Amino acid sequence: MTTTTARQSLWLADSGAGVDYPALAGAVTVDVAVVGAGITGLTTALLLNRAGLRVAVLEAGRVGHGASGNNTAKVSALQATVYSELIRRHGVAAAAGYAEANLAGVATLAEIVEQEGIDCALERRPALTYAISESERDTVAAEFEAARRAGLAVVQDSDGAGLPLPTYGSVRLADQLAIHPVRYLRGLAAAVHGDRSRVYEDSRVLEVRAGGTSTVRTAGGTVRAEWIVIATHAPMLDRGLYFARLKAMRSYCVAARLRSGRPPVGLAINAGDPVRSIASAGDLLIIGGQGHPAGERGVDAGRYLALESFARKHWDVAEITHRWSAQDLYAYDGLPMIGSYTPGSRNVFVATGYRKWGLATATAAAMLLRDSLTGQSNPWTALFAPHRLSLRDLPELARLNGKVAVDLVGDRLRPAEVSDPADVPRGEARVLRDGVGQTGVYRDEQGGLHAVSLRCTHLGCLLRFNGAESSWDCPCHGSRFDVDGAVLEGPATRPLRRRTLSDEEA
């Protein structure tokens, strides 16, 4: 049962069959093993392949079916109100470095599309941060000043963003990109897979051993490599304690076909809450928002309905064609983490924490990783070093892990929701007390029961049901599982234990 999204993302539904890459079988020796075939992993592999290195890319599922295939397809260096935040937390120089990296990511992605001849519907479009209410006007003005100080060639518009809804000013950055992300990923994979390098699907990594020559093990085989790049959405090795420094956030998208006219071409997002991200693909309008921390209680289909309501209020919507969701990781200090996996590590690298703007930032991350592995200097190395110490943000780190402690203990005191699985309605889930543990019971629309242990296989937090996605989500570190226990999101790598209900219970 697929529960990654409530309905396939627009990009997955409209991408065709694609190429099937083999699962890893037996032993392979290369220069670099890349774990994860998203934008970060495949771009890194391509750049390293161009540098003459042999690369093996290991993907747990299919190319494009993770976070890189479930987004709003915006490739932009203007990112809501990120520059106001970065200047406040880290100063102008850090914000300028972040802006430089993302501008380079936008430019490099466009170059790759041209050089490799990738058919991914790339279009140049303006990016906008707009005020959807009077209360957001000053925030937009502050972001204009912050983005300008960071080095972006932004323009401030006092009359809004050209959208069919009341707006109160906007910031605009020209020449950003819209792409079809799944077609782009498939183009990257095709460019990597050849005589020197390989892409492997259905090859979930189970173990990494770092050393002089490191090894990466899957169920089907082993890769020996001098370097390893962990390019999974959430870093899957606990040794770097990334799970303790990252916050997982979920958000939702809908696509709508309009009765008349084309949707706006700008890549727009407002400056406050609730978030209303606006984009388009062909004749389809895309609305995103309704975000919340992973594992939040009480999440249901209302997340999608709120976005649909917004679309219908301001556009002449004929039908909602697609619904999908994404998970994004925020570092505790607001900057991505790109570099050595652990302090002093010289052969294991990582990239994570793109805070919803992974298409541009992941491309910049691949550039930095390439330079790190090939011995070249890079101006962003220190800024994005994963083990930097931000004293100013230590209270945020303490708050983040304090919440984990509360969730870890508090959910164990949670009472059962039902004592009999017969009381679970169709299309819903309930918590059933199972001795000293808890069992999650989901009844599908056909009446079948799916029962799993609610103990997360990462660090043992108890899971909560996400009714918008029909998934069990971890409030501690963002791991997600389908109703039969299969891993949908890391850092967990092992499935949940399935429970067998007695004949009387079933």
C-alpha cells in the first residue's frame, strides 16, 4: 500500500514510465558511493563522473519518488523571508554566502539541463515574496532590504505580485527557474549511468563501514569505495547526531485545472502564516502550504481542503487534479549542513537541511561536495560545515531536543483509543494498547485491518497517525512508515514490526 502521498504528485503522474535501473547484486568497487538518488545525490554523481571518478548511486526506491519528486518545482535563490532570518541570526556575510550558493545552484542546474539535453520543461520565471495581508507588509519590506544586502538583484513592488487576490506589496527576483523535477532527475540518472558509473534502484543501504576503503552494504550486495556521500533526505547514520539537530516539517500541495485562462507564471510565496505558495505547470495551478511539524497530532485531510478552498476562492477552478505532500528538514541554526559527516572524517560526506528550497540548494551542495572530494577550495565550506557551533542558537537546539524528550515520555502515558479493533472506522486508524506497548490499527476502505507496533525503529519514540497521508509519523525525528510498516522517510531504515490480531479482534 503506497501512502507516501494522498495522491501521486503532479510530477510523478506526468513523468511517464521512466527507465528501470537494476538493484545492486554482488560486489562492486568504485571511487565514490553515493547513497540517495535525489537532486543532491544524482547531481553530485554527475559532477564527480565528469571529474573522472567512478560512482555508484544507491537508491532505496525509485529515482524521483522521494522528496525531489514531491515539491512545488521552484528553483530559486529568493526564498520567502530567509534572508531576514539569516542576517538576524548570522549576519550579512553569512546571508551573502547563502545567496551566492543558491544563485550558483540555479545557474548550474540550468547549465546541466542545456549540456545534457534534459527535457524537463525548464522555464525562466520571476520569484516573488508577497504580502497576503496588511500585517505582512512590513515583513516583505524587511525581506527586500535583507535580500538586497545579501547581494540579490531584487526589486520591490508596492502594488502586489500580479495575483488575482488582494496583496500588499512584494519582492521580486528575475530569472529563476521552474522545472519538471522528476524528468530532470531521470535526465540526471541517464547522464550518470554509463561505462564508468552506475545507478542502482531498490537498493536500500543497511550498513556503512568507513575506513581506508569503505564499504556500503545493501540486502543484495556491497559497494567498496574510497569516499561515501550520504545524500539521503534525512542522514541515515546516527553517528553524526544529525537527527538531534534537524527539525522535520511536512507541507501539502494541490494542483488545479482552471476553467478559463492560464495560471500565474511567477513563483510566489507569502511572508507569513498560513503559507500560501503559488506556482504553475502548463495549464495547472499549484498551491502549497498548511505545514506542520512531522508527527503532529490531529492531522487529517483538512490540510488539503484548506488549500483547495484557497484556490477556489481566488481562481475559477474546474477540478482538483492532484494532491501530494513533502517533508523538509531545517537545521537548528537555519543553514544547510554540507561537508564531512563527522568531525575529522575525510571519506564520508553529507548534505541535508535545505528548509524547503532543495532544488537550488541541493545543486549548490553537489558543487561543494565535488570540490571537497577532488581537493578544490570552495567559498561555502566553512559556512555550511555540518559541525559548526552556533552559540546564539544553542537555546533553539535545547528547545528542539526538549520537545523530543517530552514526546518520548509523554506518548507512553497516552491512553488507548480503542480496546477492540472492530471499533476502528474505515479509512481511519486508532491506537490499541498491547500489554506494555501500543499497536497502531488502520482499517482500509475495503475493511481490511493493518496492525503495526508504534515503536519507531530509529530511537523508539511512539508514532502518531497522519490522516492526510495514511501514514504513521514520528514526532521525535520525522521518520515515517506506511500502514504495513514499510519505511517512507528516514532516519529510520528498518520497517515497523507487524502485529497479528486474533480472530476475535479482527
